[in-house]
Amino acid sequence: MATVLSPVPASMDPLWRITVDQYHAMIDAGILSSDSPVELVDGVLLQKMPKKPRHRIATHTARTAIEAALPAGWYADSQEPVTLPDSEPEPDITVARGNSADYTDSHPGPGDIALVVEVADSTLARDRGVKARAYARAGIPVYWLIDLTTDQVEIRSSPEGDAYRVLTIHPRGDSIPLLIEGEPVAAIAVSSVLPAGS
């Protein structure tokens, strides 16, 4: 039986940080399983929040729109781990090189990833904060944040250190560029990545 970890209250500093290797060792030892509601971000185990219907719908519609526009040699995945130097988050959508069968021994890493997407309602502060820093620090070139509280998409690009130098905000009427290795391959309507009628 897997051990259930209690989350650290937000008002407390973490007791200690763990490395990606230690995180993997916890999985291998059965301390954590694929059903454990946690992900490793910036060396800290964060509780994954339950998915609301609008979150599920936005993840599905965004993945569908992105997949339809991807060039050969790239694929989209949903809520699966990516391995970064100090984190192993599970983005709502990842666009990675090749196909999922190419990653039988490891998860996609920073050099494999063109785009990560997070869908945010109750997790907005986390997705703008610690997750954005982790993605930038790893050199993920483009990070989309689909903000369900305002029906907008925030696009962060040009990572430098633990921040993105460029932030653009796109409301429902806009189109957003899908960039693969710095090249625009499609324009995707913001309305196509948001739940209908929101």
C-alpha cells in the first residue's frame, strides 16, 4: 500500500526539497504511485487539484486544436509527466518531438518540448508563479496559460533565468501563433481552446 503524504500548509516553508532522482526513487519504492495526487515542481511535492468540468473541456478542446495544427514529427500529450532539472510537472498539454513511443525509458525533457500549456481556474497563482518559473528555468521555449477566470490565453516566451521575458495576453476574439522551434506553424483561435459559451 502506498504511503499517503500530507500536504505542507501554504503558510509553512517546505521541510526539505527533493531531487528528481529522489522523486523517481519514491515512485520505484511504491511510496508514490501514478494515482498519487502530487507532482514535483521546483523540488517540492505539490498537491494536484481536482479537475472541474470547464478545466476538462478546455484541456480537451485545446489539445484537439493544437494537434490539428502540428507538423509531422511532433505530437501532443495531456497531463503526462515531463522531466525538468528540478521538477517533474504534469502539464495539461505538452507538445513534444517525435511520438509517445519514443519515450519508453524516460519522459520528454526540455530539449524535446516545444510548448507546455496549463489550464487554470483555482490554480492560477501556482501556474503564473512556481510553474512558470520552473518552465522558464528549464528553457521551455513557449508556455501558454489558459485562464478560465477571464477567458484569455497568456503566452510566455523567451525564457531567461527563471522568468519569461515576453508576455502577451489574448482575449477570446484573438488568434494565437503556434510556434514550433521558433517558427509559426499555425494561428489558433482563442475561442477554440476555451469552453463554449463561457
